[in-house]
Amino acid sequence: MEHIFIYTFVILYILNFFLDLFLSRLNIKHLLKYPDPPKPFQEFIEAEKYQKSIRYSMSYYRFHLFSGTVSAVLFLLFVYAGWMNAIDLKLYEIVPDETWRGICFFFILSFLSYLVGIPFGLYSTFVIEEKFGFNRETLSLWFKDQVKGILVSSLFMLPLSYAILYFMSSTGAYWWVYVWCLFFLYNLILLQIYPIFIAPLFNKFSPLEQGELRTKLEELAQRMKFSIANIYVIDATKRSTHSNAYFTGFGKTKRLVLYDSLIKEFSTDEIACVVAHEIGHYQKKHILKHIILSQSTALLFFYLLSIALNHPYLYKTFLVANQSTYMGLILLSFIVSLVLSFFSPAFNFFSWKHETEADQCSLDAIEKKDAFRTMLIKLHVQNLSNLVPHPLYARFNYSHPPIKERLERVGLL
Ligand SMILES: [Zn+2]
């Protein structure tokens, strides 16, 4: 009987892998149909720069094929060559307490996936990004980031993992409700702590300097009922020259963050469009909606786990000999993340909807509508983004609508 479950999981896993390869290939073939700058963008991009953006996409395509294949093969070996079970059996000999054994198991699993990710991370930063002139990071900065990242994630993950495993084994039949409450509170606290204590460990956050830009943004922020004190600039160019902006935090710790590269390269009117878009996310309560969606998914996950935890087939599907709380949690997360990857177009549907709403807010608030179009095109051109992704690939992989559709959605094309 367990064979049916094993085959089902492995077939779905391989199917998902080939679906990803198929979509990536479809996307790159679609891009190669446009050897010259596509129609609405011709006047904004020189032929040479456009060719460079095609080569940039090709580099990431090849890199994705290689890293995706290696990761998939290693995952299947880890589970079905019995490596995962062997680690677990060894831990049973060394750590008798189940909660601490779970912590050790999580630590080993995270460490192994981190190790696998290192060469890929190094290659994308120091080979691809370097070749296309985006990289500013040095090896010593990369190393410092790694050390800080490991320390911070251990500091935050250790108490959470301990508390979850402890609650799972000691709060009775409704443990999933308690664990979810804990998880929810933890995420709310993290959302408060992240912008103030964690993000500044990696970047310097400065308030906007006095001048034309600040005056312009002060007027805009006032019109959109947002405090200018919550707008910060970060020294992103110490790592990369890619331009971006984002909104983070919640309640008192909300922050609108602009990359210094954006300030340097874009006009005051264009930056105002970016700021108005980010304030649009805040006005439309997108962070709150995102929290509701992710926490509902988490609640469903813990409820499913309460049903599956004592089911022998959950463990047999992954060739694991011993049933335990931590192993059940990991194995169900393998299944859920695989199933969810098939539903990524549904999640992206909401994300695209939010982006369009924020774009509309921006257009309603700014004075020069044309600056919005040039800002968006410039952002894509400078980041060497694919201007013509395949629609199906975009549905699965893009959190924002492709640029052409994005402009069409707000009537700018
Ligand atoms: Zn956005």
C-alpha cells in the first residue's frame, strides 16, 4: 500500500520539476522570438542594451536548469536513498529527548540545504551579476552577511522550533490551535522587530536628505496621508546596482524603503511614482491581506498535521522508520509545498491584483502620469528584466504582472 503513496509523491515531484523546465524553456524561446526591442519599448532601450538583457535572461535560464536539476536530484537521493532516515536513526541513539532531537534534526536539515545553496549563491553573485555589471559585493562582505544571517536565523528559529515541538507534544488533542496561536504571535512580533532590529544589521537606513526630492515627497506623502518620517533610503549599492523599493513592517514599525540606486538613477517625478505605489500598498491594506492569507494557510497546515501526524503512511511514503512530531512536521511540509507549487498561479493572481491596485493609487496621486510609464520601463531596462515573458511562465513565476500587461491594466498602453 505504501508504494502507491511513494509513487504518487515521486511522480508529482518529477512532474513539478519538468513543468518548471518546460515553462522556463517556453519562456526563453518566447524571448528569442524578439531579437530586436519589442514594440512599445523601442524608444526606451538601445539595441545593444536589449541584446544584453537577452544574454542576461539566457544566463539565468542555464543557471536555473543546472541548479534546479542538482537540487531535485539531491532531494530525491536524500529521501529515497535513505539518507534522511539514517540521520534520524543516528539522532535516536544520541539524543533521547524528542523535542531536542527535533531541534537537532531541523538544524541538520537547514544546514545541509544551506550548504547546497552556497555554490549557487556564489555563482549567481560573483559570476552572472558580476559579468553583467550589477555586482558590487566583495567576498568579505558576502562572508559577513553569511555569518550574520546564520546567527540571526538561529537566534529566531531556535526558540520557535522548541516552542512548537513542545506545544505539539504537551497540549493535548487541540495542540494545532495552540501551535497556530503561537506561530501567529511570533510572526506579528517578527514583523515589528524585522524593520527596526534585523534589516539594519545588513543595510544602513537613512532618512531622506533635505532638498527637491524630499520636498516633493513630503507633499505627496501628505496628500496620501502617510508620514514622511517612515520613508528611508538604504545603501543597497554596496551589494548590487539593481534598483528597487519595498514596504515593510506593520503599525508603528511600518517603513517605506527606497534603494539608493533608485535615488541616483531616476528623476524626482519617477521616484514620486514609486513612493506613491508603495504607499498604495499601505492604503489598500495589502500587508494585512497577505498576513490573513498566509496565516490561514498556516492554520490549515497545522490542522492537516494533527490528522496526518499519527498516520504510518506519512512516514512510509518517505521511507522513515520512526514516527515523531518533528519528522511529521517536516514530511507534511514536503507534501504541502509540492502541492502549493502547482497553485502558484492562484497566489500570483492575488499578488498581480494588489500590484494593479497600488499602480492605480499611484496614478491617482501623482501629477505627471507619463512619469509612471517611463519609471516602470526604466526600472525594467536598467535591471535587464525580460520585457516579453511568456504569459504562462509569468502566471507561475511572476509576483508582478509583466510590464506590458501592467501598463495595459492601468490604461497606459
Ligand atoms: Zn508593488
